[in-house]
Amino acid sequence: MDKESPFLVFSGTNSRYLAEKICASLGCKLGNMNIQKFSDGEFGVSYEESIRGKHVFLVQSTFPNSDNLMELLLMIDAAKRASAGKIIAVIPYFGWARQDRKDRPRVSIGAKLVADLLSVAGIDRLITMDLHADQIQGFFNVPVDHLYASSIFLPYIQSMKLKDLVIASPDVGGSKRASSYAKYLGVDLVLCHKQRAKANVVESMKIIGDVAGKNVIMLDDMVDTAGTITKAANLMMDNGAASVRAIASHAVMSGPACERVQNSQLTEMIFTDSIPFNKDCNKVKILSIADIFADAIERVYTNQSISSQYLI
């Protein structure tokens, strides 16, 4: 982007693929930044062009490993010390969001800690998408623009033209999201009730609602080990569903996730590109969120409404 531009977009190492798509949508070049690596694993950040007085948008999802978060914090600190006018963190996938409350004694609240780290580092605003828990927005004392992947998922669902469609949530916690989709599409809602033995391990599950002869689309904010989503899909097919597809915003997909999806009765698994997905899994389809983030960046800079773009 030329030096007279009022805002600049920079990217961390592992979110560059998405930042380049966002810049292509904005019609600008990705800002020039250098990340120096040391042999012991330490690294440092420097901007290779002037950012004085500019709106600086820093694109970096904070998915594991923790280097992604540390890199973002250093990018924020360097921008603050280089006299950037406004520093906006663009975090499509906000990591540690599952640790949003003290649900048992003596545990950390990781989402609040990350919010504090970003705030102390010096952000003026946060743009993110489909937080695991909406209340995380309240952990920040700066404005938070919370985008929804529904603006790309709903048109995709409609394009499939599925008959006898029902929307499902793989757990009760996601019922609000699933209910919004079902209401928008004018179809029935089905819930799965699960009991966990421990984190990432589902002990038992049962379906609340009728799936017999239906084409089911399950919704979730993220898929980690894919234990819940594949167990629910297999259970629905065993209960007479015609087909089961799953849609989730963030493809964490760790450990045995790909193998589970491949071996399950899922027809298709749809994600956004908030996290890079480079694994071999032919049931997975990726939809890009670059355009909705590019639009949000433009609207933030020009002080336009973002909520007017929400479908639900």
C-alpha cells in the first residue's frame, strides 16, 4: 500500500495466507514487516515502513501454538512505540475462549487473561469472529466488533437446496446459535444432549427432536478433536437421518480429528479459513471469510455501521 494511505494492514507469520486475501479484497498491498527469529526460539518484530499516525490493522489468529499470541503482542507493542494512530487487532479465531469462566475450583480464566494482555499491549479496538462465548466481549475495555460467519454459511446452506432440512446443535450450549439459523431458514431445530467424562471426551449423548428422513446440518463455533460432532452425526444417522453435514467457524482439528471425520457418517464438514487447514481430509470444505473482514476493516476506518451487514 502506498505511504499516503490512511490505514495499513500487517500480518503475523501464520495468518499471512488470510491477510493476503483480505488485502486483495481491499485492493491494497500487505504492509512490510520483519519478524526476526533467534536460535533459542525468541523472536522480535519491526515495521519496515512508517506507520506514524496511521490506522494499523494487525491480522493474527491466536490458535496454538502460543507463538501466535506472543507474535501479536509484539506487533502491538512495536506499533505503539512507532506512534501508530490507532492499533486494531484483527483476530478471526480468538484462542483460549473456552476458558471463559471459573466452572470448577482453582482454574484459570484464560480468555480474560488474553484480553488483559492485548489491552495492556495497547490495542484500541478488536475485530473478531464467532467467539466461543459472547460475554468475552465484556472482558475488554476497548470496542469489540464481533463478526458472524453466518453471512457466508447461510448463503451456502441455501445454495444446497436440501429438502426436509433441520438444523441441529451438537450440544445444549450451542442452541442459541442453532436456533437463530433455524428461525432464519424457517426449519425445525434438533438438540443433542451430551455428558462429558472429561475435556475432549464425550461419555454419553442423546437426541432431542426428530431426525428421521431429514437432511441435518449441525452448527458449532469450533471443532477440536471432532469427538462430539462425529458421535452426534453417527447417532443421527442411526436414528434414520437422510444425511448429516456439519458447519463450524473454526477448524481447530487437532489430534485424531481428521481421521474421525473421514471415518464418520458425515457427508461434509464446512469450515472458514480463520485457522489454516492443510490436512488431507476430503470431507472438509473451506469457505473464506476474507471479504467480510475486509468489509469490516473498511467500515471501522470510515466509521460506518458493521451490524447492518449481519444476516442474523
